[in-house]
Amino acid sequence: MDVTTVAVDLAKEVFQVALANRAGRVIDRRRLTRRQFERLIDDLPITTEVVMESCGTAHYWGRRATARGLQVRLLPVQYVRPYVRRSKTDRADSEALLEAARCGEIRPVPVKTVEQQTLQALHRIRTQWQTTRVARINGVRGLLREHGYEMARGARTIVKRATTLLDAADTTIPAVLRHVLTAVLDEIRELEAKIAGIDRQLADIATTDPVASRLRTIPGVGVLTATALVGSVGHIHAFHRGREFASWLGLTPRESSTGGRRYLGRISKKGDVHLRCLLVHGARAVLRCAFLAAARRGPDQVTRLQQWAIATAQRRGRAKATVALANKLARIVWAVWRRQETFHAAPALAA
């Protein structure tokens, strides 16, 4: 059988496979179970190209096929969808992958390593625990407010004050509710201990990983941002310039242009939400430190990055300056990572 390309519509249990020849014509279609799909990968010739969407389990199967010696292409899901004809089915999805694979303008997604997916898993679990912790804290604050106790904002404040309130002998909170709220407070402390444990693991990885160590020399890039970048960015050399990397993160303006009329709106907010959130928080910290440094040492004694951030904030406001600074930090990340150099802050320009 003259099979050169295999398009796979991934799923949890049933895999739809379309096999095409050199001319791009589908010569066979199969609906396989997981075991059958594993045997297919083992039996394919080494010259075969495997095309899949960059979705769940795609990187695992990509590593499995690459270890077998096959060529693997992971295509972004949003670029494959326009090639689906009429109704969406598994068969139509697999054939759409073959059509999208013929388009040379669609850049494949690099297959992530086990270490990169491990970093991503640590960040995702940490985010889930943080979300649960915030929900429990808000629940305790709301329940205590119903009984006339107003709690100040802040995670440490409410846990400390709620514990003191529940242990007080003259409290008016019913005994049944006190027992439940005590269990919730214990859960909050347990979640905080788990989050601290993941933070220690990420700090150890950031210290030993050379890329993360170089990224941490950039202002606004700490342990969380550096490890999240290493885990999410498969191959930095896939981006030819810094603006492509910032656009991939969704930090560039959304464009709507036609007939010689160009309009740039808000940022596109495409890409990884977690990475963009970390970069924006880092930019907010850099901007705050810039104003503090300018107030203490003078506007001529800050770095060039801080000088630019202050000028942008004075011209456009702090909110827009924060996002613009996050865009600039993304470009600096690309330059430091691609050139394998550490970041050195340049002195401010003379007025």
C-alpha cells in the first residue's frame, strides 16, 4: 500500500484514521481502538508522515511516533477547522487534516518533551488549588457575614480572624456551623501547604534549568513565569522575531484593515491565558518599581526599561502601559532565550 501520509483524529478511545498516497488521495479509512492505533504506529513505514491536531494527548502520540522514526506534524486546531466540509464528523476531521497539511503556511506545533509537560502539569495543578482556595475563603467570608461578622480582605487575615472567632467562647455562631467552618479552614491551610510544596519544586527546577535561570534575569520574570515559559513554549526558534512571540501570547493589537484603512484595536488575547496573565502581573510589578525608583533616586537614575515604562504610563495611563510593558517583556524573553544570553539593564538615556 502506497501510504505517505496518515491523518489521525485523536480521541479517548476511538481514533479515526485517513491514509493518503503521494498524490494526496485518500486510499483507506479506518476506525481504530487505542490498541489498534498503537499497532498501526508500529507497522507504518519510517517514511510516513503522521498528521494530528494539537489537542489532548497529541504530544504523547507525537513522542510515540517520533521514537518509532516517523515524521510528526501537529497542526493548530483553529487552523484545521476551516478545512472541515459540511457537518463535523470524525471522518471529516481526519480528511480536513490532510487538506490542512498541504498548506505550507500553517506552522506545525513542536512536540513537547516529558519535562515540558511535567512543568505544565505542575502549573495547572497549582492553579486549580489556588482557585479552590479562593473559593473556600470567599465562602467562609460570606457565611460569617450572614451571622453579623464582617471580615477584612486578605487570605491570611480572614483565616487568622476566623480561627480566633470560632475558638472564642462567647461567639454566637451555631456549633454545627462552627464545626463545618473549622473543617473548611483546615482545608484552606492544607491547600496553602500543597501550593507551597509546588512552589518549592518549581524553584528547584528554575535553579537547575539553564533557560529558566537566564529568563529570571529579566525584570518581572520570576520563578513562576520562567518555568511556565519553559513548559509551554515548545521551541523558541519557531518564532522568527520577538513580535511573533508576543503575538502568539496574545499581547499584540487585534487588527481589522481593508482597502488601505488600518485599524488596530485591543490586544487579541489569543494564546496561553496563564502565560499572558503572568507576564502582565510581572509588568505591573516592573512599572510600580520604576515609579518608586524614580521617586527615590531621580528620573535619570533608573534603567532604560523603567524610563520607557514611566514615559508610557504618563502618556497613555498605567493600565495601557502595563500591557505595553508586558508586550516588551515578551520580546525581551524571546531575545534572551534565542540568543542564550542574560539580560543586562541599560542605563537611562539623558533627557
